[in-house]
Amino acid sequence: MKFAPGRTAIVTGAGVGIGKAIARRLTDEGVRLVLADIDGDLVEKVAADLPITPLVFVGDLSVRENATRLIATCRDGYGRVDILVNNAGGGVIRPTLSHTEETLRATIDRNLWTTIYCSLEALPLMKAAGYGRIINMGADSVRNGLDWHAIYNAAKGGVHGLTTGWAREFASDGITVNAIAPSATRTEAYDAFETAAATDPAMRATLDAVLAVIPAGRAGTVEEIAALTAYLASDESGFTTGQVLSINGGSTML
Ligand SMILES: NC(=O)c1ccc[n+]([C@@H]2O[C@H](COP(=O)([O-])OP(=O)(O)OC[C@H]3O[C@@H](n4cnc5c(N)ncnc54)[C@H](O)[C@@H]3O)[C@@H](O)[C@H]2O)c1
């Protein structure tokens, strides 16, 4: 991918899985990074394992002042904010009527408020620079209504809605806004679930149900998500905006 020299990116939720793979890929592309996560131990370890040391920010990004400090870390550290990957998230996946007040709010906070606050802080800088790339991590379950995903889908559907709205609003400022909608992805959590499923028929049945809606018959890899992220983050993707791009082995089409 082509990136102008000195490009910078903020990757939220970089402590595990998809975010960690995006951090690796963008580092390989020569992008200067700020990695952010609510879990300091995880994100510090990811940072330490990269060949080029990134800046690190630890904090809950569903709190506005933390989002403000994150964007300032990139601006003050590198002098610019070119790329924002709103990857922090994660679902509390359970039957709708089993949700508690706490799990309802956690699901919306982690996925939607993190995206809103980080973008609100980054957009003025991108607008002033006349350049920006925002990549939001959505979810393919919004399209197929996967079992038990309704509350999570409410949050990710909101993320998809922000994507189209901001893409239109900031198109003439040189800013693109796109979302990636993964289906099941082979993260550390997926691997742990699969291992446990080997001796638990109910968990195996859950996994089989997830895979049954994927024609490719497998979960995606974090590297596959990171590759599309790198394209959307690159200088070459300037005419792609307002899209929700599924990576789903054919689970939904069009
Ligand atoms: N793994 C999948 O199968 C899958 C499928 C569809 C969408 N997604 C989305 O992709 C993204 C990455 O998923 P993943 O499975 O790699 O990791 P994950 O969903 O388990 O967690 C992502 C990271 O976000 C961090 N985080 C959560 N809330 C935060 C907050 N308030 N402030 C700062 N950091 C916070 C977590 O600590 C974690 O390191 C998430 O947005 C997830 O919803 C994942």
C-alpha cells in the first residue's frame, strides 16, 4: 500500500486480536502509531513486540476526556493525526432478555461511545489538515441478525450509521470514513472458545451455528481484517468512502 512519508495512525483496542494485527500491519507499512486500550498490560506488550516502538495510551475511551487525551497524544507526539482506526469494542453476546443494565450499557459504551468520542476529537484536526482516514470496526452480524447479537448489533449498527453520515459530511474535506464488518474472526478469544468446545457439546453447537452461516466454512483471520484496514488507511483509497465492507467468507453478499 502507498502511504505518504510520516503518516500517523491511532489504533484503539490494540491490546488483542484484530487491533493487534492492525498495529503490526500498519507498522510494516511504515506508519507511525499510537496504540490505545483500556487494558494497559495488553497494549504495552503489543507495543513492546513491534519492531518500531509506538506511542501508547491507556484509558477508557468511552470517557470523553480520555478520547481528548488520546488524540492529543498523537498530535503532540507526531505533529499530526492522519488515520484513526476505531477498533475498540467487543460484545456482551447473550439472549436479549438476559442482559442487565450493566451489560447493556457496557455494550453501547465499548462500541459506540468510543467511536463517537475518538472521532469527534480527531475530525477537527483532519479537517484543518484537509486529509484524514477513519476506519470503524463494525460487524457483519448487523446484516444477518446473528443469534443473541441484538444489543451488540444496536451498537455496531450505530457505528455503521456514523460511517455513512460522516463520510458524506466530511467528503469535501479530504476525509474518508469507512467501516469494516467482520464475521467470526480467529482471535485469541475464538481460539480459547474452540479449545473449550472440544469437550463441551453446547459450546461446539454454538460454534457450528456461527460457522454454518459462512459459506467459506471457517472464521476469518486477523491478518485478513488488517489487510483491508491497511488499504482503507492508505493514500490510495481516497475515492472509497461511506462503505461498510464485510469480511465474512460470503456470509452476506452485496
Ligand atoms: N472477533 C470477532 O469475531 C469480531 C467480529 C465482528 C466484529 N468485531 C469487532 O472487531 C473489533 C476487535 O475485536 P477483537 O475480537 O479483536 O477484540 P475485542 O472485541 O475482544 O476487544 C477489543 C479491544 O478493545 C478494548 N476496549 C474495550 N472497551 C474499551 C474502551 N472503553 N476503551 C478502550 N479500549 C477498550 C479491549 O480491552 C480489547 O483489547 C471490536 O470492535 C469487535 O467488536 C470482532
